Amino acid sequence: MQPSTPPFDERLTAPRSWWFLAFLLGVACALMLLPLGTLPLLAGLVGGTALASLTVSSYGSARIRVVAGALVAGDARIPVAALGEAEALEGEEARAWRTYKADTRAFMLQRSYIQTAVRVEVTDPEDPTPYVYLSTREPQALVAALAAVRAA
């Protein structure tokens, strides 16, 4: 019997400071419309803030899940059977795999505001992707969830 909750589920939400910046963008829109009167000023504040907030929300809506024998990262769905060992990356090692060690064929779901990650080898001979790089705030939990699904 399969558990009702996935062993790993994380949403890569944007930091709180980005929401404040979205509000400041709305204020900037309002100030640009200030010479036109009060109504355009309010429309600029509401419209600019809403548009910036929508952008921040959509960027932070990416999810990483391990569910039903598959790793679901953003739009990608990879069966755990096609994956090799997972490696938790922190600090300098995570930065290295994001930059100069990165392979252009790799699948990467990365967020600049998350400093830790997991790198998982892709063992499927039909797939040209060498590995999957996922930014995550809980790298050890993701590695453990992948190992648990692989063992089951």
C-alpha cells in the first residue's frame, strides 16, 4: 500500500525580499504616473505591484517531488529506475556544479537564492542527459527519499 503523502515535496519559493521589491516596483509605476493625477497613480500602484507579484510567484512556483516511483522536478518527470546515485551538494561544491563543472546537456532546475543542491546521475543509456542538478533547501531529505524509493 502506497503512502498518501509523497516522501519528498518542496516548493522553491522566492525569498521574502523579492516580494518587497515587487511592491517597490509598484511604487515606481505609481510615481511615473503621478503627473497624470490620483486615479492613474493608484492604477499604477495596483497594476505594477500585481504584475511584479505575479512574476515573483510564477518564478517561485517550481516544485521538486519524489512520488509514484518518479522524480518530478518542474516540468520533468524521471523514473527513479533511470537514476543513479544522488549526491547532496553544499557551498563551494554546489556553486562549482552550477558554473564551471556544469555540462550543457544536464537538466538543471536551479534558483540563485538557494545555495544547496542535489546532483543525480542519469543511468538510462537512451537518455543523453548525464545528470540532474536540482536546487533544494533540503538536500539530505531529497537524497534519502530517492534512496527509499529505489530500495522499495
